[in-house]
Amino acid sequence: MTEANSSQFPVILVTGAAGGIGSAVIRRFATSGWRCASADLATPTEGVGHHVATDVRSVAACSAAVQSTVNTFSRLDVLVNAAGVWHEGNTADTREDDFDRVIDVNLKGTYFMSAAAIPHLEATRGCIINLSSDAGIQGNSGAAAYSASKGGVSLFTKALALELAPRGVRVNAVCPGDVDSPMLRSQAQNYSGSEQAYYDQLLAGYPQRSNARFITPDEVAEFIWFLAQPHAAAITGANLSIDFGLSSGIFPRN
């Protein structure tokens, strides 16, 4: 591949690219020839052609990450907002700094990364794919701050999709359930005396009962890959569940 030809290959920028879902997204797109950029405080271990150390809580850092990507690759085709943090606990006990962190990373970062990317995505008629959650379309007891942040992502996705549709840019949100990732393992370690008990309690809420399992990062990445392709052109403004039916409603217990 010559440099002239390589410049025509599409470009994806992924926030949270050192995390479970983010790194899986980078791998999926890299194996298909895409040029990959990451925006994360940590450096991803594989598949990234360009990395920008980025704290998505900073509007200036979001703008700098997008601009650095475009300066490096001369275009931007897809933005995946995968940066996210978890918080759980009773609302009355939630500290202001915990609330600010989950809102700033999950919602503010998604908003301002998207804002910075819009002019470049208009040029390529590209798309934005946000990571919401089952908690972004239904309430999760004991995780009100996280649910608020992801609920914001879900409605921001719809509003931005309407705004950008006349300009040829699609916006969707992927809403996973529990993902078998470092984030889930951190939750179990930080919020439970027994990791296995924590996992068992989560899985008990799945309609598959004894056959329940967690989603893998690669499964989420494959879904994101589909949404980035031309044959997904009709899909915009959608909050798309990938959660084994977890958010579909209450299922019979007997």
C-alpha cells in the first residue's frame, strides 16, 4: 500500500481505547484496514496508529484529540465514544466528586468529543457511535448517578441524530448490559465483599437464568463495526440494546 493509497483508508477515533470495549473496537477496525486513533489517559496496547493522551472531562482536551487525529490522518470517518466510568451506591451517600466524575466522563466527554468531531464527520459523511448502557434506557437500583449519565447519553444521541441528519452524519448509541471486562471486574472488587457473589447477583437478572452469561467486548465491537458500515445507512437516532434481553422487561421467576 502506497502512502497515497493509504490516505484514502477510513479513520476511526475511539475514546476509552485502553478499556475492554474500546480496545476491542480498535482491534476490529484495525483488522479490516482502518486507520485507528485513540483518546485515553492510558495508552492502548495494540492496533493504534495514533494515540492522544486525553482526559475527556476537559473540553479543550476533547478538541485537541480530534484535531490531532485529523492532522495525522487528514480525515475522520467514525467517532466511538467508549470512555466510561462506573459508580454505584445510595443516592443519599453519593459524594459530589463521585457524581461529577461519572457525569463528566460519561456524558460531558461524549458531548464535547462529538461537538469537536462534527465538522470533520460532515466532510466524510461519517458517523458517531456512543456507548450508553442498559442503565441508559432503564433505571438501575443503586446506580442512580451512572443511570443519569447514560440516560443523558441516550437522549443526547437522539437529539444529535436529528440535528445532523440533514448534514449526512448518523448518530447511534449501543446499549450493552454487563460486559466481561476490566470495568466489570473493578466493580465487583470495589462494591462487593465477594466477586463471585456480585457476578451471580447480576446474572440472576437475566432471562436466560442458568444459561446466562456476560457479553464479551468483541461482541460489542462487532455490533459497532456493523453500525459504521454503509449498509447501516438507515440507522440513526437509535439506542440499540445488546444485553440478552435484560432491558426488555420483567420476566417470570417461576
